[in-house]
Amino acid sequence: MLKNKYLLVAALLLSATIYSCKKEAQDIVQEDGASKIIKINNGTSSSRVDLTNEGITLDFQNVSDVSTSNTVTTNAATDAFPYQLVYKGKINPQIGVNNNELSALEVSAYGNYYAIAYQTPGDAYGGGVDVIQIQSGTPQLVSSVSTPDADITCINNGGGRLYLGMDLKTYETYDYPAPAVVGVVRTSGGSLADPQVVGLEGYSTKDVKYNQNNGKVYAASSSNGGVSIISFDGQKASRTAFQPYGGARSITISNQDIIATNGYSYATFNANTAAETNYKWWPVPSNNINIGSVASLDNGNFIFGNNYYLIYVDKTTGELINQVDVGGWVNSISIVSDKIYISTGNSLVVATIENNKIKILAKTHFSSTFGGDFNVISSRIAGNYVFVACGKRGTYVFNLKKS
């Protein structure tokens, strides 16, 4: 999230002066300040767990790709995706320091635990993380994090840690070069401990990914940012490499290649030095707003959202393979085996790749069941559970069950 005050600073080019005197210091970690930035609470609570309407089911409507217009329409039911969602409850959002409801953004699954990231919409700052577990079939809150001066913009996990992409309002207080930082929190089951904060370049952290092949973390930051590599010496985290990359907005690991993307291009980055190679333009017209986070399929090719379209691109050549209108703005993509789950407004769309074409299998609408303004910011499929982060409405938990 780019906050207005920092956009103004960037526009005035004051950031060039800030970076020129600090950029040589790559290992930017403030352990003493980390516990002030990231406040951990390992106490359990049920006050924000809402089990009203537990057990209601949502059916998937089968859909087809109309070849003449590439738009998705609802057809009579078939067996293309014979599943339904069984509602298990929801976690209401954390309350911020100004007594405001935070906005549920994204869910990251590790083991039998699920971490929900929160931020404050608009110009104000403040975020947090909830760690939940499914116990006796219902969600239970087991621990949490509060970040009063930082939005959580993205979340990932691996190697026994959570990685929190953050935009830190008070970055100058802790002598970080810019608002973009990454929080590192050690996990032991549902318990959290030992927070660290690693400074990046740029005004907003857009994505963070753990690479299980080498134990490193890769972060994308925008507005005078780029691609950063975070490495570990024992448990101590530090930024060990950085490569500028304009408008960086997502990281994907494609067949062990580290790929960073922005609204108009993608490139490969060395896993240890972040040196950039194989720069290519996207084969579709867009800008930083329209092209969303890019995901990699098992074959290494890319899939991402661009306005209402789901886009399928050949990684090696950069050529457009296929695209389809999914009937709503693409907010997030979650890939499990051969299925692609797309969050679009108040719906969840299920697709697959068949003969190098995107095939839409099914779709379900949340607002028709739960009512009101229902905006699915992201969805995460983990095992037999589906987690749907819906901003100030909280995070809805479903069991994905064969019908």
C-alpha cells in the first residue's frame, strides 16, 4: 500500500538523498526495536470467533467458456467440479490502536496452523496477524501479532518462521532506509517468538516469498525499490543482496528460478546475488494496477489476473498462450495440484489448464448466501479447507467437501 505522504516525498525526489547515504548498509536489522514494531500475544481467545450459521453449504455452479466472447456464463449443473463448501465459522478482524476494525488481507498455511494478515485501509497505519487452528472442526484463535505502526501488506512462511511484508510508518525512528520492511517471527506450533525486522529499499513491500530450496526469503518492494534477498545466519536474518527493479509487485518461484514481476514486465534474478537477467515484456497491455500477483504452474508457465481476465503466459518466450474473462476483477489466485482457484469480487472461480487452454470448471457466490457487501480480497486452499479473507468482514473458513 502506498501512503500519500510517501508518494509526495517520492515525487519531490527527497528519497534519492535518503538512499544515497544509507544504501551501502545491506544488513539492516533492528532487533531491539523489533519487539516494539511486532507485538506478540500467545494468549488464546474466542471473542472474535463467530460460529453463527456454521454448517450451511454453498454449491458450485458449473460454468463454461463461451468461445465467441471468452466470457464465463452459468450453465446447467454438470460433474465438472462435484464439490461444495461447508461453512465452519469466521474470524472477525483485529481491532486497531485507534479502535478501528482492521482489514483481513491474506492467509498463509503452515502445518495445521493458518496465519491471517491484517492492514488498515487508506492513509492510516496499523496491522496484525492472527494464528488460528481448526479444532474439532471449527476455527480457534491461538496467538496473534499487533503492528500498531505498520500495515501488513503480504505474508508467507517457511523454515519455522512467518515472514510479514510491512509498510512501517515510523521507519526513521528505527533508522531503516525506507518504509518497506520485512518482519520475521519464529513459530513453534501456534506459538510465536523472537521477532526481527529487516529493512528494504522502497516505499511499500508488495510480496515476500520463502524459497525452500535454499532457505532464503525474497521480497519485492515498489517506488525506489526492487528485489531483496534475506538470508539467515542461524536464526539471525539480514538483507544480503538487492537489485533495483521498477514497480516490483510480486515474486514467484518457477522451477527454482526466482522471478520478479511488475505491471509491464518480468525478469529472472540470481538466487544469491539478485543479479537480473532474461527481462521480458508482458504480452498484454496493462499497468501497475491491473496486473496482479503472478503465480507459477508446475510446468513453469505463469498465470495472473489482468482486470477481468485470467492470463496464461509462456515463461520462456513471453508469449500469450490463452486468456479468459472470469466475470469479475481477479483479486487473488491459489493453485492446488491441477486446480486454479480465483477470487473475483464476491465469488470463487475454479479453473484448470486443458490442452494449453484455461478451462473454467465452476463458480460459487458468497453474497447470495451471506448477504451484504462481500468483497473477497484473497482465498487460500489448504488441504480440505478454504480460507476466504474479506476485508472488514473478516476471514471465512470452509470445508471443501465432495458433494
